[in-house]
Amino acid sequence: MQGWIQGSQIQSLAQMTDFEIIQGCITKSLTPHNDHGLPIRPADVMVQHIADLEHELFQLDEVAWDLIGVERERMIVNQIEPLQERLQSCKMYLEAIKTSNWDEFELPTDQGIKGCFASCLINCRYRAEEVERILPRQLDSAHDEMPPAVESRSPRLVHAQECNKTCREIAKRIWDRQPDFTIAAMINHSEIIRQARKPDGSSYSEMTIRNWIRDLCPNPKPGRRPLISPSNTISK
């Protein structure tokens, strides 16, 4: 047998939980690969996870700089500092597993890191011959019965993309007339608030709306300020 099997399909065929697929890589010689067919090591998963956390921290930092007083302090204490601590913990964990292969890897005890590994491995690809050794009957049945995968977009994704487009159109129209309007003010504009709603009627987060419209702002703040550190919590 040739080709690749998606991790989510293995999980379905074997009726694995999210965390059992990690054990499959550890004990059953399954090697995850990326979309380019390159093998993924445990350290590679953590490197990507750390990059995602750093991006999240960057976004929180951008939002915090537009706040003042108690609201800004609350965001630093409740969101930024805990994320910085989590990021530091992940970097320490990366050092511990930097040279590990899957056959010598131990399932992490931290639930956040464990979930990160599960999510990554479910979305990886695996060589069909490796999977066949573990699930020969199920795999043959799947190839006989399953139709080719058809790419589809979830209703939630479609809705978010439509809201993104509408909010950008509103922001561009307002900024064309009022170029000094700040991003924070735009996020709280009545037209934006009315349109930036999820299918259940709740509002999208300010960070999400900011990411939708920030590149349209004609007068973004110049330069890049340093990330907020736990010791640098003095209000503007």
C-alpha cells in the first residue's frame, strides 16, 4: 500500500481519543509527517506551539497599549503575565525534549502541552504502510467505502469571513472620511459592533476585530513598542 493517511482518519478508524493518538506515535512506531512529507519530531511540535504563543502574546501586547489605567493593568495581570509564564514553561520543556524521538518520548503531564501535541498529531499525515500494520482491516475497509475527501467550509467559518469582509468595508469607508480615527475607536464604532457578531448573536472579541481591520488604518502608531514584562506594569 502506498500513500498517506490523515491522523484524524486513523483516530476515527481506531476509535482513539485525542491523547491515545500520541501514545500511538510513542508505542506503535507511527511517524507523523507534515504536508511536505517531512517527519515531525516532538521538538518540532513544541517549536510551533511556542511560535503560536508568542504571536498570541504579541497580539495581547498590541491591545494593551491602547488601554489605560485599571483596564490595562487588569489585562496585564489576567492575560499577559500568565501567558508569559506559560511561554517560559514551554521553552523549558522544549529544552528537555530537544533531542527526543517518538519512541523515547513521554506523554507530558501539562494539559495545555498535551492538548497541543494531540491537536498537531491529529492533523499530521502518516505513511499508509505504517498504519496498515496497526489497522489492516479497518484501513482496507476505509479505502473501499470512503469517498474522496471534499474540501468544505464550516458555516461558522463562512459567517466569520462574511463578517470580516463587512467590517473591513465599514472601516475603510469611515477611515476614508476620518483618517485620524483610531483603531480602538473603530472597533467600538456602532456600525462595527452591529456587524461583528457570531451566529449565536454574541460579539467577536476586540482582538479578532482588530486583526480584521488594523491594516486599513491610514495612521497606525509608528514604531514597535517592546513587549510588556511582568515588571513593567506602570500605566501610561
